[in-house]
Amino acid sequence: MADQPKQINFSIAPDEGTGPGRQYANFCAVQHTPFDFTLTFCDMAPLSERTMREAEEEHVVRAPVSARIVLPVQFVGPLIAALQENLRVYTESTQNQGPKGPVH
């Protein structure tokens, strides 16, 4: 009788005691290759007068990278589904809370 692989069921829980902690981002650029997707999160601050002038000349605004995450293609579909579900729950829980203002 051949050895059967042992199946182990488990849940993955983030370990809050490790890693860099929370990073704020209000911009995300997405690129892909045939093998993975790269999400580059940036903290896009309001533009100063100087930055506005430079942007008009160079047509580029630089934003500091908060995090760059590379995901295997197989992970992208479940990630999108999880984001859609969380957005649905968020929208349902906040739809009766009055007018929306700017996000800060």
C-alpha cells in the first residue's frame, strides 16, 4: 500500500507582531507580466505650487512608494472577489449615514 499524503486543514491569520505595520496609500498603479501582477501603492499628497509648475513642464508627478506587492496571477481573482465582497458590506453599512464629503 502506497503512502497517502496527509491532508491538514488550517486557517491563516496575520501575525500583527511582525512586518512594517500599516502604510497609508491613496494611489495604486497596476502592472502585469504573464506570471504576476505588481501593485505599487503610493501616498499622493496635495500638490504644492512648485510641484504644479513642475508637473506642467514635465507632465509627471512623483509620489513616494508606500509598498510594492507582487502577486501570482492565480491570486488576483480571489483578491478581486474579496475586495468586491468587502466593498459590498461597507456600502451596505454606510449607505444611510448622510451625505459623503471628501476623503482625507
